Amino acid sequence: MDYKLQRANSADTQTIHRLLQNVDGFQVNPNQIEMPWTMEQLSKWIESKDDIVLISKDNNKIVGFILVQVHTPTGKATIENLFVLPDYRSHGIALTLISETISMLKKTHVSYIVSLVKTNNQATLSLLEKSSFSKGFSFVWMDRAV
């Protein structure tokens, strides 16, 4: 199959938000009240000139996405979320999203990219290793509302 890869636009915000709400793997804390990103946050992310939100489409259906935050002062990019619908996994979509993100970042001031992955998420760990990421140390996620 041939999937279309493109930058997300404002019309994609609601679909990405809905997909995020249906994936408990994006939770970083069992006491987390809200899913990771609000509609407003996603909308601002998509409109950002520095950050990257790419989607993969099968016809007009969003089947995968990657959300990347760029921290300009440090030149660091963070893959915040990477998702492909279950029926579309093992088709190379996630690898293509990562590869295109890296290609885009090479044209900027970004010097490195990181991602936080649950230790039991072997599929994503393997995918990132295939993309030349190296494993760092294990940490405990700590957070609080401000």
C-alpha cells in the first residue's frame, strides 16, 4: 500500500486528539487526570513553525502520526507521541514517520532527538533502535500539576 505522509493541519486536530484519547499507552502516570494534550495544545503544536506534527493517511483516513517538540535553545527534539492504528502496523508507517522527522530535523538547528519509551514497549524500542537510536538509562517519571 502507498500511504501519504504530510504535515498535519488544523483540520487534523480533532482526529489526532480522538486517537490520543483511545490509547492508554500515552499515559505516563496512573493518576493522570487528562490525556496528554488538549485540543488547544494540539492546535498550537500543529501551527508551530518549529515543532513537527506529521500524519500518515490511507486515502483520507489518518492511520498514524508523530508529535515532535523542538526546544530551540538546546537544539533538542523530543518524540512525544508516535502512533499507528493497529490494523496498519507492520506496514512501515512508524519507520517512515521517524525517518521523515529526522530528515526534516537535519535541515534545522536540532542536533539530537530523544524519546521516552515504556520499558515493556518492545515494538517501539526495536523500531527506534532500527532508526539508530541508542538506549539510555531507565528513569522514573515524576510529574505534578502547576
